[in-house]
Amino acid sequence: MEINPSIFRAYDIRGRYGEEFDNEFARKLGMVLVKYLGAKKIVISRDARASSGELAEHVAEGITSAGCDVIDIGPTSTPLFYFGVISDKADGGIMITASHLGDEFNGFKITREKAVAIGGEELFRDTAESFISDVGPANAPGGVSKKDLLAVYTNATIEHSGLKAGDIKTRVKFVGNEMVVSEARAVTDNLSILTVEENQDISFEFDADGDRLYVINARGEKIRGDLIGGLLAGYYFQGKKIVYDLRYSQGVLEYLRSKGIKLIPSSIGHTLIKARMREHEAEFCGEQSGHMFFKETGYVEAPTLAMLKILNILRETGKNIDELMAEVSKWHTSEEINFSFDSRQKIMEIIAEVKEKHGDGKINEMDGLRVEYSDWSFLLRPSNTEAKLRLIVDAKTDKLLKTKIPELKKEIGY
């Protein structure tokens, strides 16, 4: 069959459904993954978008035709999908989702056993010939069994949190699609946590497939992911190892060092962060984009556990989320600023030019260009999926931040 290589991304497979891939591709993907993993049991799940159910059926057909059994855990969040792969000791898994992209898109997150992520580029590099050639059916097809894991997942999350019913008095509001929010609500209901639609103390927002957690204060202001990561790491993992992504503010990093935490930098992206955590047996990473990973849950995203841990900090300290954030960092950080260019080559040339101008700073080139000075820093990195350059600037004072942003824009050519 004809394959569009551009849908195989760094972290997953995604594209416009019906244009860049179709149901036949989904079926072939199931067959190829069985062969690639030597799998006997694969977990499948899907997000709530309209095309995901049909794609899941074709993935299951491909898997079973290759002689492998399917455990279909139905529509779930991505974290519950990871939990299913781990708890059922499956050889791998396929989650049908395009994460935060629009409804015209769909895609696939793929794992090995223990929910170890397989990037799309990695899979295509290793299996391109299998996608193109004919993978014949097995002599004995596999079967499909359906399983509802919500109750087990809920109990496991609560057990990890150490909380019991009645501990949390904070009024909580949820934001997100009903499927994802229902999983979080199952946890709060079991713990008798009051959920409201107004007059909340704190809000928790989930993205479309539920693997990102955004924390919102009582005034409706969204809090940066590195601040939330810093809060969790500083409270629960003092003296231990954590991974951080290169978008973290220097103010947050200073706070974590003051807690005796060993900081391990990582390139950006969930597959890279998970690999880095496993490599160093790190306890935690709170990614700037809202992914919260815990060693105790198998190095995968656990947003509902992060939510409970945050609520527990509020309970134990008696402080609100704004007071806690002020302790984590007083630095000022820009939003991510995006610049479009004609080619990736041009982007790399610009990064090299900017690097030459900042040789007096502390340079990290793990993921683009991060340069640190005593009172300000910046990260300049190419997008993994588009011809875009992304910039984040960080400074001790708002005045310095407002000075450095236009200076860097000029260096970039904007």
C-alpha cells in the first residue's frame, strides 16, 4: 500500500483522516505492530472524536488477523490507556488520538510493553518495508475482549495519593471534554471532594485526550507548567532526582536546587522525557506543556494523581495556589513566541547566528539553544513538526524581560 511518510512524527503518528491516511492504513498498522513487537496481547483505546471508533475497529482487525489478541478498553484518556497496557501486562498498545488537534485530524500513540512509547519516526524507520509489503494473516486469528478499567484505575490513583474520603475540603472545578472529566470525577467522588461550576478555589483543565493537566487559580488565570512541576517536585521529591524540560524558568530551577533536588535536563517531548526518566530512574517530571510523569505510575502521565497531590499540598500548607506559586519562583517568563520560516535549514542558520552573539552565556544545545545569564535566559528551538522557531525568554525582573524580548526578536530577524 502507498504510505505518506510525513504522518510519522517524532512522538506519534498523526494526520488528516481520509486525506493523509485511512482505515486501511489503520488495519495495516495493527498488523505491522504485532510483527514488530512479536506481540500476543495488545491493548487498544481511543479518544472521543467522531472518527476514532471506526479507526479502532480497523486497528483491531489488523491486530487479530496477525494472530494477536486485543484488549479493547473503550474510549478513555491516554493516561488510562497507559495504565491498561501496564496493568494487563500487554506486549504493547495503540491509542487512537490526535491529542489537541482539530476534528479533521486523527492519529495513533503506540507503546511497547510497560507503556514504553514508540515514536512514529522510530516505528517507520524500523518497519517501512512491512508497511509497503504484504503482511499475510496468521493461521489462527486472535480474539477481542472488552474491559472497563475505570474503577481499577481510580482505586490505583487514590492509593498512590495516600488520601482518604473527607481529607480535601477545597472546592474544585473541572474543564475539559466529558469523557476525560468523568475519569477525574470518579476520583473526586470516591474521595468526597466537592466539585462545582462556580465559586471554585481552584480549577483543573484537561486537554482532549487527557494527558495534559492545566491548573487555574480562583481568578481564572492559568498557571505555567514549570511552576506546577516545581511545586510538586519541591514538596514531594526533596533530595531526589527529577527530570526537567529546557523551557523551565531559572527561578524554578533555583528553587529546586534549594530543596537539594538533583536536576536532569531533557529534550522536549513525552517520548524523550520518559526515556530520560527511565535512564536515570528519576522520580518525576512536570513538563512545561502540562504533562506530569511519575516513576511510581510507570514513568507515564498521571494527571489525576498530580491533581490529588496538588490538593494535598493546599491542605497540608493551608495556603492557596497563588501563595504557593510565589514561593516557587519570582522570575518573569514570556509565553512561547513562534516565528514562521520557509525551511528548517533557515531556522538552523538563525539559531547558529544567535549562538554566536551569546558566547558569553552558559550554553545548552540539547534541544535547540538555551542560554543562561545570571539574571535572564532564553530558549530558542525548532518545532519538531513545523517550519517554526519557538522562543521563551526568562528574567529576574519584568523590566528586563520586556527589554530582552525585542532584542532577541531583532536577532532572529523579526
